[in-house]
Amino acid sequence: MKQAKGQEINTEPSQQSESIEGASSLKRACLCAQVCDEFKGKDIVVLDVAKITPLFDYFIIATSSNMRQSHAIADEVRILMKRDSTHRRNIEGKDSEWILGDYGDIVLHIFTEDARELYDLERLWADAKKVDWQPSKADPE
């Protein structure tokens, strides 16, 4: 499969070197953010919303270039979470510019650029602490 610019897109499920089985919700949220990054998501943010709402622990917010990329990210996160026996409870917006994946304690939001600017979740959840989701370069892989 090729992107518009002729770059290859890997359609195989990513092979996370870390095991997700039994991981904390923080670790799973960070791994989901890493999947977004691997699939070229932009402006990826992980918000700790546990002290603001009893419904969720973390929001992962990412921007995609198009709906096809949004679907690829959402599908790969579903595969990652399924390895931990964390099944997606619901998905909304499969045919829109905002895909929301509900994994219980973690909610994945994938927006197109216009939709992310319009809904501005970071402003709505401004009281939430941002989590450094990127693996430390000093950490051995």
C-alpha cells in the first residue's frame, strides 16, 4: 500500500518489544501514544484525567493527516490493547473527522487537523496533567 507521496505504509501489525499484558493504565496509555507516533500521528498528547473525572484515567489525543490514517491508527491501537485482553468498549466516528476509541480507563481521540482545532480538547481538559509518553532515549529497548 502506498501513500500519496509514494512512501510505503506498513500494513503489518507493529511488533511492540514490550509486553503490554498486565501493564498499568499509564503504561498502556503511553504505548498507545507510541503506536500513534509509529503511524505518523502528529501533536500526540496524553492527558491524566483521573483527578478530574472518575470515568477515565487517560486521554490520548492525536492528529492524523486524513481519515485513512485515522483508521490505521485506531486499528493498530485496538490490536495492541487486545493483546492485554483490553477490548475496545466502543468506537465512535468511524466515518467522521474524529474517531474516539473507548478502552475503559483509556480513551483514544484521533482528529483530522480541522476537527482538532474545532473541538480543542486540550483547552476543555486544561486542568489535566500532561504525561511524558515518549520513551527515554536512555532506556534500553
